[in-house]
Amino acid sequence: MGATAKLSAVAMPGSHDAGVWTTIGRASRACSDSAALATLYNAAGAGTTTARTVEKWAFTQYAPPASQAEGGARYFDLRALRDPGRTAGDEAQLRTCHTVIGPELAAFFDRAAPTSLVAFAERNPGEVIVVDWQVVLDGATRDGALSPAGIRQYRDYITGTVCRSRALTRADATALGAADDAAVPGLTLDQITGTGRNVINVMRPDRLRAIYEGVPDEQRDPGAWCMFDRDATLQSNWDNSDSSSPWRNGFDYTAARTSLFRAQADWLASDRPRAGAFHVTQNIWNVNPDGAKGIFNTLARRGLKDWTEVDLRPFLRSGFIDAYLAPDAPGVAARLGNANILMTDFVGTDPSGAVFDQVARPWIALNFRKFDVAACPWA
């Protein structure tokens, strides 16, 4: 379907906080929904019961990005942190984060590392990958704002490494007919992969401006820049209602997921989705093939219950896809037209990628329906 399918029309399984499946043993207040958790982690110290409990909450993936991609993920939510280290003499490193501090960004962008995302993209040149730099922080400042040194370090890394790692450039997009960043999602899969650069990077406009404004004149060539404006290309819909949140609805997970999907389907049928944009939604899938066992699951994941493969089966059937796309007849056309969602997920521990494959299947089945390319083998 690559010759005619626009990127904005393809439903993509997504990886939420894709860079945090392990930690260097420290936490960041700037990169946490709860500064208290980060403080607690650092005070307790890595390896303690307290720290391991926080890690069970903070870890949102199960393996490096290539394994997530092998399981079906094509959208990667990246939270980046400039980590100044433990002492004043340490050299700052660019890492991932989600409360705890994760590995270096090389886990995504080192072409020589087989487990990196760009290595997967290189092995699979017909696949299109979207990296959403949703959070870009500097741990050397109190509130995570970018310091001058942080701007220089991010700029040098993006121009020197990211843009040289199978990244679609602004020059590529212009040559393909995309007059501005908002037109990039309108490119077809074949147009993008035909450039030989199949990774699309997007970033918040305030961070994008701060970093790009510091690019030296000799590097201002659009062929040397590969970041696109997140606000121009993406549109997000986050349902935070009580009924959709297990920790606010009495831990009724089935009701929460049903509410989330219905809210997303209603949104897709409304006049709110912007034509031609990616539409990003979040649902919490915590999947563990062995079930939720042990004290750490009990303490840290009570609000994020692990699902087994059996729990997922009802969501892999064609009846569920039909219900998701068209709970009522008048919304069918709008939902089919707008179901270009990138679903961001939590998933459990499984280095094989098989669990993410299970999570990905509903969104892959959406494409079978949308593009009528064949009968979905598992629906």
C-alpha cells in the first residue's frame, strides 16, 4: 500500500516513553510526573526495595528500541534529558528519562549498535519510523529549561548524529513537494522510503526554535537539518476522565479501556481532528506474559495492572475493530478517514517482542480495513 498510502492515513502502533526499559541508577525531578518519586528514588539508592518499586512504575518498555520495532512499534515517544552527572566534574550526557534516567540517546541513533532504532530502520528500508521528541530537558537547570551549554550539546548531537542516521531532512521533504512541515504527513510511504531516509523526527516548536537558532550559518542548509515542528505535524487527544483512569474508577481496567476507546472513537468522528495530521492518543497497556506476580507488581503496578495475552484476545478480533471504528453508522466515514492514530502504550517485560506484537495487532488490523489490502490473518 506504500505507493498510495499517505503517512497521515496509516494507523501506527506506538511506544510510550520508548527510551526507558533500564536505568543508570539515578532519577530526575525535571523528567518526572512526581518530583517526590524522583527524590525518594535518589534518597533510597539504586538496588534498594524502594528504588526497585519506583523502577517498576517508571519503566515503560521491556527492551531496546529495535526490539520494540520488531514487535510492531513505528511511533516512538522520546523523552530526552541532558544529564549533568553526579558531580561538577562529570561530562554531561544526553540520555532518555521517565522519572528514572535511562540509557544514552545512542540507544536510538547509533547506526553501529544492532539494538538501536536506526539500525532497525537500516535493516528495514521499506518501513517508516516516527520519533517524537516530546520532552527535551536540561538536568543542569532547576526547571529543565535548556541552558546555553545544553542548546549547543543538543544542536551538535542532532546535526552531527541524528540527521546523519537515516533521518528525513527538510530538503528531502521540500523536494518531495512538502511546502512546509504541516505537509510532511501528506507524503506517501513510498515517497519517504524512496529517499533512503526513513526516520522522521519531530520536536516541540519552542525547543526546536531554541536549538535551531543556534545552528551556525554553514549548517543552516535544509539538507543538514532533520527536525520537523511537532505542533504542525501532530495533533494529540488525551482522555483523562475518571472513567478512563483505573486509579480513579476503582481499578476497573475493562471499564477504563472501554471508556478510552469509545472516547477516541468519538473524537475521531468529530470535527476536532485536523485533516492531514498525525493523531496521537494514549492507552495504557501493561502486558506481562507471566501475569502480574511479586511484591513489586503489587506495590508499584496496582494502578497499571499487567494484562496477559488472554486479556488481549477480545481486542484482536474484527468485531472489536468494527466497534472501534463505527459505534454508530453516521460516524463511519469520519472514523475511517481520521483513524490515522499513533497509539502510545505501556508494555510489560518480554525481550522477544512477542507481547508488543500482540499489542500492535489491533492497529495493524485497522490498516487492513482502511486500505482493503487483504484479509487480516488474525481478526
